[in-house]
Amino acid sequence: MNARALALALLGASYLCAQDLPVSGDTFVDTAYPNLNFGSSTYLQVGGTTTTYLQFDLSSLPAGLLTSPNAKVNLGLWLGRIGSVGTIQISQAAAAWSEATLTANNQPGSGAAVGTLPVASAGEFVYLDITSVVAGWLSAPATNFGLVISGVSPAVVFLDSKESVTTSHAATLEFVVAGPAGVTGAAGAAGVAGLIGATGATGSTGAPGPTGVTGATGVGLTGAPGSTGATGATGVTGVTGATGIATSTTTFTCNGTCTSGFLQKLVPFNNGTQGQSTQVTNNTTNNLTGIAGVATSSSTSGLSVTVAQYGTSNCTFDSAVNQGDYVQASSSTTGNCTDAGSTYPTSNQIVGVALSSSNSGSTGTSQTIFVFGAEVRGVSGSGGATGATGAVGATGPTGATGTAGTNGTNGSAGATGATGATGATGVATSSTSFTCNGTCTSGFLQKLVPFNNGTQGQSTRVTNNTTSNLTGVVGVATSSSTSGFSVTVAQYGTANCTFDNSVNQGDYVQVSSSNNGFCTDAGSTYPTSNQIVGIALSSSNSGSTGTSQTIYIFGDQIRGTSGSGGATGATGPTGATGATGVTGPTGATGTGTNGSQGATGPTGVTGATGAAGSSVISYTCNATCTQNHLQVLVTSGTVSQVQDATPTNLTGLVGVAQNSATSGQPVAVSVIGSVSCAFVGAVAAGHYVQASTFPGGVCADAGATYPTSNQIVGIALSAGGSGSLPTTQTIYLFGAEVRGGSGGGATGPTGATGSNGATGATGATGAAGAAGATGGVANAYTVGAHQASPLANGATVSATAVVSWVAADATVTLPPATTAGQLVILISATNGYSAGFAAQAGSGDKAFDYNAQNGSVSVVGAYATMSFVSDGNHNWYIVNVN
């Protein structure tokens, strides 16, 4: 009965009259699945981690309907199944909500308490008087946010929703209006007791995620020994060893020949076997993509080889080189690099940028390059959108040389000078020291200025960026300088930049076209042109200009494009360099008498290696953060926080959680380099890795072909897993948002419709056809077994059937799961929750209950109804039960 008919019935009653108003919206939320909506579920769950919401439409009822002292409204609930007896609490909802969008994360919560009900027996109705609540809603409709039903521990109960297809006892409001007393009727016969539904099985506890892999410690270089003081006088104290440089290398196993200074490519090794890892070999001339880095040592098959994957390294070139030019793989000489010119390449992998020059016409020379760190590809389409390049860590400056000790006065046969002190361990930074060529202002963007190209040994300089230069920016100056003096430039990670306008944290950052050297807020949408410098990490006041704000520098030259799908180059790992070492102490002055100059002492011991820079950022968790799961940024006030990615988060991923956390707790997120990630299904070493669409938050094997859409997370470094079982595998995380594209411009608009042709002459009337046979009633589904003759225990469901009825207490076998998207609906032939049945997968197939990560089960059920869908790969997944 609708609300208007209900009102007419109640207002016209002279005697006791009771009418039911059905629920208009119902759903439940589950904090174990904080981002899932259960609006279409055939049941409602209360207790434990679940809470039910009810909504009633009173818009057609008159405001004075309940003014009579004899009027009463009861909330009626059908107790379908009892998981655990106890008490349930009914309260008013605190704010508006929608059945189609309500989740545990956006639920409004409870307002004023209404009352409680005991839940002890299944298969019966329970009622609660809520007359005052409904009267308040009728007088103030804007306060009608519905009801919230929660369990008082340990109560767990299952109610019917309005989508139920079995008992269909959805929640109702029972309106009762009493008139004059009537004649007492004869006692009716006792009704038959309803059947008690079966208690649902308790879900199994998910396994804890594995501990993340500890990063390797950087290896430093040994410094030169310090000078010995003069003979006769006290010798000069040795110079402090240089600070170690943080490495950006990975140790692989060689598979063939691996030559120092040659480009290396990945070679998948024993894919499909748990624990196998990718190997490398010298790159070939026909392999212009998939470069992993530059070998820094030589090796042969089965032995280890060190490969520089990010930062500075020496590469052998097949021709002359100009510093500042882009570097790609040689197509003429195996393993060599080649100078690709100063224009951003539009095809194949861009290995990095040359940092030194060779003499004109030279070949086979070893030159210093800056390796981008992952597979960055030039875009060849007419404007496919380029995904964000991974953040690149800049090389730190060399440690300062210790001050030489003062020579002693001339004397006879002084003692030999002491050995120089060991240099202190360097701390990894994300900055590089350049020479300034003009004016370099702290907090201003810097661009490269080629200096004496064509002359061996010359290096690039920097200066404040100009408004006409919207690409080629190398970083942000962290100190001020002038021509000929050194300036420190932050090239990756956090730094402060001066902005030409107001800034919102989380927006993309590009080069200002109105103020020299300034940054500008490019908005929250991924830019489609010019260089993307990074992302804003702090906000300024609206309308402010010239403020210094914290940004996260991407590190490589990432350019937005305007096309609809050009392939995006993958981003490489960050390798930060050690900070400046401590200056060595000054040598003590000699005390000998005047004498001849003593011999120079041996060089001091080299300083210890600088520690490798961190590739982990500490965030605050916004909701649920699971170890080894992919994380996305969310905005909380003016601060960026993280949480587990959902099945719809296929871009905007910032890294992998290294520990589990909940809202407000700290969580460490790996943003680049080697890391463990949770997978569902088989993984092959060397394949690309993207975010899974089911379940959310985990990694998925995207195959050996470069993906053409969504974010490319990285490359798998280990193999394992099968079917739909969860595993944890090692991947190489690219470090920033690299998006695949399909190339080519957008499709042009549809042409205008042509004018209609002239109407043809009317044809002659055809002869009347014979009368057709009377049609039957079309089935909405293909029925395998009808309710009158259901499937018995041990029967197999027909492979062509969509709907089949099953006998009570029977266990039936599902058809082969070889057709992707095939739907099988099973319904108990006997009404009631106690008349359940079970289902199992056939030989070679697997069946999964609600949580696929818990693995397959031998038998699903018992339930009164079940719906399964096949993935076409011998797996059945349950999508609905009752």
C-alpha cells in the first residue's frame, strides 16, 4: 500500500484499523569493507562490524495523522536468522543518506536513541512503538533521516531487505488507529509456526600481510690518504677523505655477457616458478625500450652484476656527445648509448641526459649521463596524454675537503706527520651542486645553460628560469648565487618554491609564464602541455602572491600532452646521494727546531661511504592502510593523507604501505625502488604491474606488453602465484604516476546528417499471410530445473541454465567455469531459511565465498538462494546469497 492510500484508510477508520507502510530505502554497512555499498543486498545484517539503515517515505501523509490519542505507530522487523542472541538498538539517523551510495566510510551515524528490542528466536516478527518519532517527522519532514539499527554485543541478526526474493518480509511501519470497541470475535485457530533459518557460518580471519623487505645499505668509495707532514717539522695532517656518494644501483644475476659501461636489458628467467628473479644482459641494437640501467661492473652468466638504475653513471657512446642532450639506446652498436639531440624524443625509451661532452667525431668514449631511473618513452601520437613521470632523486654534493694542517717551523729531523682522519659518513640528499651562470635565486626554478659544447670535459650550468621557458626545468635553487659560483639545486623530493598566485595542496605545479623563476598552481587536473614540475604539499591564502610553499618535485622532465592516449614512459627508481662529509681537523703545528723540509706523508684514509637516501615517506593514515597494499592520497583539511586504494583507483597511486595502520596513525609508504606488493593470481618476472580492479588495493600482472591506459606501478622482479590465490611478490616501484596511453589524437566529431531523399511511390498491397501460431509466455531466464522437480543431492547444474531450483539439504555441483561472465542462480525449492542447500565446484574448478583472498572453499552454503558468476578461468565467485 502506498502512503496516500494508507492515509485515506486510516482517516476513514471508525474501529480499530492497522495498515502497513513498507520501507522505501534499506541497506547496511560493514566496517570490514569500508568502501563497499550493499544497497542491492537481499538481506540486512546487524551486529559485529555491521549496522543497518532504514528510510520511510512519509511525504504523502497529513501532518495531523497521529494527533488522536488512540493513534500508534509500530516498527515491524522480521528476524530471518540469528547469528548470536542479544539486544539490538534502534536510533534516529544523524543526517541524510542514500541507499545507492552509503558505505561505512560515509555513513552519518546515530542520532537520538529510540529504543531496544531483544533478539532470541529466528523466524518471527518483533515490534517497537516509535509513535513519537514518526509524529515528529510528520510535523517537521526535514528531520526525517530514517532509522539506524545496531547490535549490542554479542547480538548478530539477519533481517529481510526490500530486495528479498524468498520470505520478502521487509521492514514496515504499522499504523494503528482505534475506534469504538466492537463485538468480541470468535477465537481464531493458532497459526503455524514459521521455519527457523540456519545460522550463517562465521567468516574466517584474514591472514596478516608479510613484512616489507629491508632496503640495501649504500656502498661508498674509499677516499685518498692525507699528506704526511714535513720531515724535521711536524707533518701536515692528512686531508679528510671525501664523503661517500649514495648509490642508486641494484645487483642482478648476469644472463650471458654484461659489460661495464654498457646498457642492460631485463631477461625473464623461469617465469611461473615461485622465487625466480629477473636477470640482465647487454642490450641489443633491435631493443630500443625496456632498458633497466647501465652496468657498473663486468660479469658473465650466473654471476652477479651491479646495474646503475638512477642518477649519474658512465655509458659508452657510439658517436660524439653534447652535454645537456637526451640519451637513448644505440641502434648500431650493441650495449652502447647514443646522443638523441636536444629535442625531446617522440619514440622509444629515453635513458637519460648527457652530463659531459666528447670531442666532435669521436666514437666509443665513456661519458657521464644522468639515468632517469625507469622506462621513460617518447610520445609518438598526435597528443596522447602522458602519465606523470616518477620522482627522481638528485645527486648530493661531494663532501668538503678537510683543511690542511699548518706546517711546522723549519727544524732538524722532525717526526713524520700523522695520517689524515677518516671522512664522516655522508647522508643521502636529493640535491645537486651546479655552477651558476647569471643569477640563481633561492626558491626559484632553475634551467640548464649549455656551456662550451663541443669541448671535452665541459659541464652544464644553471640560471633562473624565464617566463618563455616552460620546459627543461631541472629543479629549485635551495641557495642563492651568481655567475661562476656554486649553487645547490633540489631535483627530487620536497623543496620550497616561490609562487606567482595562490596555491592549493594536492594541485599539480608547473612553470610560471608571468614571473621569472616562479612556480604556478596548475590545478587538480593532470596538465596536457608543458613540463609538470611536481605536486603542491602546502596551501596559501586565497589571492596571495609571492609566497614560498612546499612542493614535491617529480625529478624528471615530465611533459603533459593533449592527445587521447599516447603511451607513457615508465618511471625509474630514486637513488639519493650522500650529504657533505665533515671537514677534517687541522694538523697540529710542529715543535722541532729549524731544519730542511720533510718528505710528504702518505695520503689520509678515505672517508666512509655516504648512506643511501631514503625511498620511504611517512604519512598519516586517513582510514585503513594495509601492509603491502597500494596507497592513494586523500585530502584531510590542508594535509595530504593516505589510505588503501579501491577497485576504482587505477591512477593517482603514491606507493606501497610498509606497515598496517588505521585512521590517525603513521604509515610508512615506499615510493620508489624494490618493494613487496600483495598480488591475486599468477605473476611473471619482468611483466608490468598495475593496480588490481578486484579486489582493490593490491597489485596485478599487466603482461609483458607496455600498458596503454591507467597508471603503470612498476615491474615484477619475482614470479609466483596461480589462479585467484593471494601471494606477495617483489616489484620495482617506478616512483611516480606513470600513465599508459594508446597514442593518436581524439576522434573527430560526427558529420552532419544529410537531407532526406524524396519519398518513393507506394508499393502494391501484398497478399495476406497465414495466421501465426499462438505464442507461449517467454521465460526471462533459461530454467534448468523447475520448483516442481528440483535438483536432487549429487546432481550437476546444467551448463545452459541461468535459474535452477534445488531440493532442501541437497549439495549440487556447478557446471564448468569456462565461460567468462556466465551467471548461475540457485533457489531453494522449499520456502524458509531452514530449507537451505549447498553448492560445490566441479573437477578442475574452484569456488570462492565472499572474500576471495581467503582462498577457495570446498562447499559454499548452506543458503536459501545463491548467485555465482564465472571468470572463464575455472573459478566461480559468489555474488549474492540469502
